[in-house]
Amino acid sequence: MNRPTLGEFTAASLRIGLLGFGGPAGQIALMHRIFVEEKRWIDEARYLHALNYCMLLPGPEAQQLATYIGWLLHGVRGGIIAGALFVLPGALVVVGLSWLYAVFGQTDWLSAAFFGVKAAVLALVAEALLRIGRRALKGWVDLAVAIAAFAGLALFGLPFPLVILAAAVFGALRGGRAAAGDIAEEPVRKPSAFGALGAAAVWGAAWLAPLAAVLLTLGPRHVLGQVAATFSTLAVVTFGGAYAALAWLQQQAVETHGWLTAGQMIDGLGLAETTPGPLVLVNAFVGFMAGWQSDGGGLGLAIAAASLAIWQTFAPSWMFIFAGAPFAEAVRKSRIAAGALRAIAAAVLGVIANLALWFGLHVLFAEGGDQALPWGHRMFVPDPASFQPWAAVLALAAGVALIRLKVNVVVVVLAAAAAGWALGAFA
């Protein structure tokens, strides 16, 4: 493992935070490209192992993956830097745009400006699927696991934890057949239960301290108390990534608390999709609007609510990684664990493919809706008449630039953004 200096790693983490468009699929692809392909700071097996562990956790898996890689390269300092820089650039943009939205209304100009960015992200995700697939699929059994995971999620709507658990059990049963490359060759330090408990206590206290302070001073009925409690719960009950979290958040924010309307929630999701950072940064928009539109609300209360929403959602990642990652690293020498994680890696490829399909359909088609399949699951089906040819052209051009011409990802994203803005201006 080619270890960077702390300054080099910080610069790369900031780059990821600024360019992390496209939700978890795009961000996982971007981290793979920078950390594994370009910098070679972490090898493929270690990256997939970290990703497999993060997929098992509740909350934003892409931020957890960034934190895990930071912890591997520079310990707790690296994990804090990577996790914070993954979120902060996008969070600042979302809060600023939330204020503009609250004051001026619709954000059509933003959608036009980032039309090309979405197309570039689609190409980036496709490139990641090719790269990760070549390494994660080491035989027909791995391919079958990936296809089964994709079908279970996309066609049958199976719960995400059930898909990953089934893959882990299947892989553990085949553990004796794990390839030599799946077993860690370097010495693995034995984890400390005392250290894990200490990390969980420290970071758990840091995570819950704002919640406790708000509840004790303002009470559970105040909008800040409701926001803090809702997003603390969101962080630990939503398995399956951003899209599972958004379904739960919409129910709580729109139906339970009435902080904003369904139309405003959709606008917030569009805003989060077209800005860097995790897709669940829509929580900053929801928190901002909750504070802005509450009785006695205003800019100060809106910023406080948005800050609480951000902290209560993302702070647990440090607790999960600093307490659990040493144990995840320790099992890398176990043949049974290696078999389970190899199967999870194949299943994760199916998960990414499912996210890529969802994202791709929403980029290439302007309209569509959920339709019931014969066995009852509802699946998004696009309206063929709403096909956006310019999105397809930009995505294809970005794919050629990334995959065939090896153009730097920053150049590709900026060029696509400029093209999208130009198309929007002329339209």
C-alpha cells in the first residue's frame, strides 16, 4: 500500500468532496478511480473489503467508505478528514441553495446548469461497473451472485439487508473454496475490545450530545428537537443506502411532521442530485425548510436545523468505522470470512448496477412512474416519449473520454457541465 502524506490525502479527499456527484454509485466510482486507479494508495482487494463492510452498516455507505479509507491510510486523523471533506463542500452548497430556494422559489436554472453533470456521472458509474466487475467477478459463481442481487433488488424489491445477508451466508458456506487472493497476506493486528468500546463511547457521545442539549433546553416539541431526533433515528434505522433513507425521510418530513410539502421534497431531492456530496444531503434541505417554515422561523433557525440534520446523520459514521473497522480488518485472514466477503463483493456489484439503472433511467428519461409487476413489486418504468437524446449524447461522449481516451475526470465533469449549461441557455 503506497501511503500518501497527510497533505496529499487531504487534497484528494477535498477533490472527491467537490466532484462527488451522482449519489452513492457515482461517489463509489469516483473514490475507486482516485484512490485505487490513479493514486494506487489502496489495492483493489482492500477497497472491496472496505466497501463490503460499509454496505453492512446503516447510514450513508459512501461517506463511511471514505472514512474507512482515511482510517486505513492515516488512522483516526485520516478518517476524520476524509469523512468531513466528503460531506462539507456539498453541505455548504446545499444550505446556500436552500436559502435561495426559500427566498426565490423554484431552482430550474440549477437543473439546467447541472444537466450535463448528470450525464457525465452516468458515464463515470458505467466505467466503475466495468472496472470493479473485472476484479470482483472471479468466476461464474460470482457472476450468478451479482445477477441474483441485482434481480432481488430491481425486480422483486427485496430488503437490502436480506440480499447482503443471503450473499454472506452463501459465501461463508463456500468459504473453504476461497481463492488465495481473497486472504490477507500481510500481518493483521488483533483488534482490541477495550479500544472499540472506547471509540464507540467517545464518538457516540459526540454524536448524541447536540440531540441531548436540544431536548433538554428546548424540549421534544420544538422544531430543533424534532429535527435532531428524526435525523438521529434516520442514521441508525435506514439500511440499503441513500434511496432507502430517502423513502423513510419523506414519510417523516412530509406526512408525520409536515415540515414541507411533497412538491418541496421533490425539489430538494433534485437539488441534492445536482450538487456534490451524498444524495442524503437532501437532509440539509429538509432541515433548513423545517426551520424556515416553522412558527417564528427564519434564517438563523433554518441554519441551526440544517446543521443539526447534517451532524445527526453523518457523525455516526465515525463511530461505526473507528469502533468496527479494526474487527473488519482482523477477519481478512479467515477463509470463511473471506468467502463471505467475496460473495458480498459480488452482491455489491449487483447493488451498484441497480443504483446505476435507477440513476440512468432518471437521467435519460424526463418522465416515468412506478408500475406494478405481475408478482406485485412496483418498479420505475420510464415514458419512452420523454427520452432525452442530448443526455444520451453527453453521457456517451463522457464515457468515450473517460474509458477510451483516459481524460481526467475533473476535465470531463467541467466540460459536461459547460455543455449542459449551453444547452439549457439555448433551450
